[in-house]
Amino acid sequence: MTNPPDPQPRPPVRGTRKSSTKSARSRSREFALQGLYQHFVGASDAAVIDAFTRELQGFNKADAVHFDALLHGCIELAGDLDALIVPLLDRKLAEISPVEHGCMWIGAYEFLRCPDVPWRVVMNECIELAKDFGGTDGHKYVNAVLNGLAPTLRGAEVEADRAALRARAGDKA
């Protein structure tokens, strides 16, 4: 005996966006994270991961140029990205899950190499990736690390943003 279909559609899991509302850049980050996961877990070559990922369903809706920058850039700058991340960790890098590690790499890479993406967008996108693909509270860890990196890598932008927030708060007082 089968159960009747659910009459009400179920809401998306907290923190997720419906697939139809995701931007091409958001999709490219998802595919890059999947590729970085393969890199961490299987030590696969970037070119092999790239070819495999491009064949996945939905890749045609992703920003392929941004995907290339993220996947290949993160793998090429692995040592530099880890050097930025490690001082902000409260445990060994080897103890960080591949998903959270990948989210941190994407965030650090975008802070460094994608000045067209506002720092708050980088933060939000990486936190959402960690919510969607990571462990229960992994997004909090990603948030803490990237929030620690942002003032170092995007200092002027972060300070201008925070000054604007303080000014708005002062206007309301």
C-alpha cells in the first residue's frame, strides 16, 4: 500500500533557496564546492574534476567563468588560502570537514580575487553553502572564520560598511 501524495508542498529546508531563484553565480559556487569536495576527499586533479562537474545536471545554469575561477583558483592558491584560514581556527585544519573547508576557501578566494563581489555577499553565499551542504552548525564556523578574514582582506570596504551602519544607528537615536 502506498501513501497518497502530500497535498501541500513542503517548504525548503531552512537556509536554502529554491533552485529556480538561485543566481548563476550562486550555482557556480555550489558546483565549485562540489568540485573542491572531490579535491579534498579524492585528491583528484582539477582538470578531471572540472570535466566531471561540467557534465552534472544543471551546470548549464551556472556561471561557468566564475566556476572556473573558483575551482581552479582555490586549488592553485591552496597553500595561501590555508595560510589565511589557519590562524582563525580553534582546531587543526585536518579536523575541519571538507565542506566547511571548501566554503572557507571560496570565501577567502573571493575576498582576494573577486573585488566585484561585495564582502557581505561573499559572507552570505558561503554561509548559505555551509547550511545547504555542511554539518548542523558548520555555517557558524564558516561565518566566524570569514568574518575574521574580511577586515584583513577587504579592510576599507568592511570599515566603510560598518561606518555606514553606525551612522544609520546614530540617526535613529
